[in-house]
Amino acid sequence: MFEDFILILDSTVRLSTPLLLACLAGLYSERSGVVDIGLEGKMLGAAFGAGAVAYITANAWLGLLAGIGVSVALGLLHGFASISNRGNQIVSGVAINFLAAGLTALLGQTWFRQGGRTPALPEGGRFTDVTWPMAEQLRDVPVIGPIYAELLSGHNILVYAAFLAVPLTWWVLFRTRFGLRLRAVGENPAAVDTAGISVTWLRYRAVIACGILCGFAGAYLSIAQGAGFGVNMTAGKGFIALAALIFAKWRPASAMLTCLLFGFLDAVAIRMQGQELPGVGEIPVQFFQALPYILTVILLAGFIGKAIPPKAAGIPYLKERS
Amino acid sequence: MTAGQLPRWVDLGLIPFLNLAAAFLVSGLVVVLIGENPLEAVQILVWGSLGYGEGIGFTLFYATNFIFTGLAVAVAFHAGLFNIGGEGQAYLGGLGVAFACLALDSVVPWYVTLPFAIIGSALTGAAWAFIPAWLQATRGSHVVITTIMFNFIASSLMVYLLNGMLKEQGSMQPETRTFEDGGRLPFLNDIFPSFGFGYAPVNLSLFLALAACLLVWLLIWRTKLGFEIRSFGANATAAIYAGISPVRTIVITMLISGGLAGMMAINEIMGSQHRLLIDFVTGYGFVGIAVALMGRAHPVGIILAAILFGMLYQGGAELSFEMPNITRDMIIVIQGLVILFAGALEYMFRPAIIRLFTPSQALKAKEA
């Protein structure tokens, strides 16, 4: 029973990592007042870029870099449309999702001819699991052993990076001058502008930060968790991350807890497939799949707390009327 | 940069044309990147979609779907709402159509089933839009986010239903039984054999879609409710000050929007598939966003944009046959580019064009 529980928690960590990275990505963007529906597309683009380059170079780090590059490029496109041209941020995000979905499948087919997938990664093209010192020797120690050997040790480096990004994000947003300005520009851009700080440049930096983290999330899917890119491999994870961001009320620590919760739901759903629950009977898998979305809707409705977005989110900033 | 700085034909004609031209130019570049000849690709695409009867039939069939989902997005646009949930609402609309057809198909002819299918699809589609609408109106939760969430919930719900109570007994497929003749709309090929639509599934729903266009035009520009919707969309604060109820306007607009999206299922389920099956919407709801943006939320524009996207879908299928490098994913790329240039980058060319037009106007002002 305890072993089972540890195994579920172990897969919780694996499943929540891409959500967490994408969720933190959205956090930077939305805190600066740029709503980002395009997390899904950026993740997908990054997964493709990482998968393709890691296959060609047989180097996972170059793959990660390529993933970040693709994702940042898409982020800059979002910025160009919604910051420079003051276009509708939602529309721009929708466009990016379509572009990523179409281009990755199209280019994947043209370049690799495997139905849009990238070929299986060669040796070195994938982030392998890191085993912590003494993990094998401690495995048989009761309680602590499995926790250390299964839960803490034996993940790839991007998993640890994702969880380290949480305190880092908190520090950047709440303890640095950049973070203060970033949050201010999401609440009251006019005030920031009056202080002589460029709203445009701040928001661009937020969009770039968002792109970098989405790059990590995408690379995780294709060259750490998986061994290559598959068509539409994000499968809605970007939207779950968006839901998690709202659920966490745009706060880093809550974001981590929410992503762990959503990852846990996913892990349980996989585990529960076809199993009877005493007294309830078999719970359909679809229920667990829909649960993150249902919970987010209930939260948005204000029945559990209230999610108040950054005040200027979604509103393009107009310096002066002409 | 207010409206009125430019002549009407520039605002309504030239700028949308430039935006579209940019989208297709970039699409052409993508084709070049793949290593194919874009002009040849356009030729195949146009021939495949308009060159022969069956091709035209398929183009019109897809266009019917896009008219419904485009109208759904457009009606919401007029109230300043962005309904991304067309996908889920259309999916649920299938449920309404299936209920009507499964109950009546062996008892009455299709023209008796049709009104029930229309009501069923509009009701289930509208019901799926109701919760996001009501939450937006009374609780202030953003309709964009809730409708996205509802798309996913719809997908899970339909998979559950089609694997359970709706599944045909003894079948392995997650779909309902095939409808009898009473649950099938006549194909246009059977009504107008001389057009030679062949095996194209274009059916009577096309006329239903055109009627919906007319009704939406009447509603938005010729009724009190339409005026309220447009006022609310143009300036919510002023509309509320003028005594227009925001809750009523938001909920009614979203119900109409959801109902229109749901009616897409008539074309797909009663008109073509003749059974309810998983994932029959396959992105048509999202295409509605591109269609509404391109058609500038006007029914006439939507019909034209829907036909263009119908051509892309049908011609794209032909294209992937002739040029295996250009898979159907190319359509998704074009769709993304249209949404990008006609929607998000709507204002990109404006400053340049205003500069182009102002000197001459300033000169005229001096002469006067």
C-alpha cells in the first residue's frame, strides 16, 4: 500500500513537471499584463524544436536550447502582435496555437517522413534520470528508503529545474526591482510609464521569460519524459497549465501546489483505470481527465476563494492618444 | 487613429485585403520552405475545390459547417464577448441531433425529424454555453477561460457517453447506431442531380445555414435585441447607463452563439455521418474564429470566408494527394496565419495607410 502510494507520488512529480514549467511561464507573462492563451502552442513548438535538434546533434542540451529558441520566437511574435501592435491578446494566442500545431506536423513530415514524428533519439540526445548518491543502498530502509530512492532520486535534471524555478520565480517577482516593476506594469501600466520606465520593454522581457520556461516545458516532453516528438504531444497540457495558473491565483508557490494536484489527479486516473472503488464502483477515467477543468471553472465562479487576475491583464497599453 | 480617418472602402476593403494577402503570402513562403512550388499548389487547390462537381460539393459541405461556427463566434463578437467554446458547443449539439434522430428516425420521415433536430442541437449547444455565460454575467469569471475549460469537459463527457449509454449494443466502436432514413437529410446530389455533386455529402443543411445568416443579420441590425447587443459590445458602461441589462444581454447573446455552434452538428451528424461519433467536430469550431475574423462578423463576409475555408479544406485534401509533402496540416498553418494577420495584427498596416492618405486630405482641407 505504502509502496503503491510512493509510486503514485513518483508519477505525480513526473506528470506535473511540464505543467509547472508552463504555469510559471504564464505567470511571468500574465503578471506583466499580457494574457497568454498560447502556452500550448509554445510548448508544442519547443517540443518539436528540441526533438528535432536533439536527434540531429545527439545532444540533449542543444535540443533544450533549440526548444527555448522556438518558444521564445513564438513568444516574440505574441509580443509583436499584442504589445507593439496592440492586437487582441486572446486572438494572438489562438493564432500561435494553430501555427505551432500546423507547422510542427508539417515540417516534421517534410524533414523526417515519419508521419510528423521525429525519429527516436540517439544516445546522448535525451536527458537521463539522475540517481542520487546512496539511492540503491538506502532503498531497503523502511519509509525513508522508498521516499529517497523513488520519489526524490531518479528524475531527470529538468524535473529538478522545474521545482527550483518556483523559489527562483518567487524571488524574481517579489524581491527584485525587475519583479516589482513587472507586477506594477500588470496592474497599472500608466503609473510605470509615468515613472519613466518603458512599459513595452518590460512586457517584452516578461514575454521572453515566458518563452524560456515554455521551452523547458516542451523540451521536457520530447527529450526528457519522451524519446522524440509526437504530433500534438502536448495534448492540452498548456491549457491545464493555464487553468493551474488561475487556480493558483497567479502566485508561484500556489502554482506548484496546483500543478502537483493536477499531476496527482492524472496519476490517480492512470492508476485507477478499470479498478473498482469500494462503495462507489468504477469511476470513469474521463471524470479524472475533466476534473482539473471543472475545478478551475468552480474556482473562477468564486465558490472556492476568488481568482482576481492582474488588473491590466489583456488590455493593450496606449501611451498617448493621437 | 480613430475610425473615420480613412475612407470607408479603405477601412472595410483595402485593409482586410492587405491582411489576407499577407497571410497567404506567408503561407506561400511556408510552401516554398517545404520545397514545393506555391503557384502550382494554388492551382491544384483551386481545381480540387472548384474544378469539378464533386469538389464543389465537398467545398460547400465544409462551408456549411464554417458558416454555423463562424456565425456563433460573430454574434458573440458583437456583444464584445469572445466565445472560444464553439468546439465544445458543436460537440454537444451532436447530442441534441442524435437524440432527435434516434427517437424518431424509424417512425417519421426526415422533414418531421428535422425541426426536432434543429431544436435539439440548438438547445444542447446553448446549454453548453449557458454556464460560462451565466458565470461571466453574474460572477465575472472570464468567458474566454471558461469556454476553453468547457471544450475539454465536453470532450471528456462525450467520450464517456459514447463509450457507455449511447453505444450501440454489441458494437466495439464508440458511436451510436446508424440512423434510419427518417434521421437522414437528403443529399443535394439527389435533389439536383444535374449539378453532379457525386459522392459529396453536401446536403439540405446548406440552406439552413444560409437561412441562419439571414436571421442573424435581421437580429443584429434590425431588432431591439440586436441593438442592445451591439451597444453593449461597443461600450458596456454606456449601455448599462442607458438601461440595458448586462446579465440579460450576455446570457442571451451566448445562448444564441452556443445554439448556432450546436446547429453545425445537423450538417455533420444528420446530413453526412448518420450516426453520432467521437471527435466529429475536429476543429470546425476553431475555424469559426478565423471565419468570423475574416468575415468581419458580418453574415455576408462570413459566407465568403466560409467558402474560402471550405475551399482550403477540400482543396487541401486534394493537394495532400498530389503533393504528399503538403499534408493537411498546411490548412491549420493557413488558419493560424489568417487569425494572426486578420485578427491579432489587424492594425499593423493601418499607420502606414493613414500616412498614405492624410497628406492628400490635408491638401484638400487647405484648398477649401
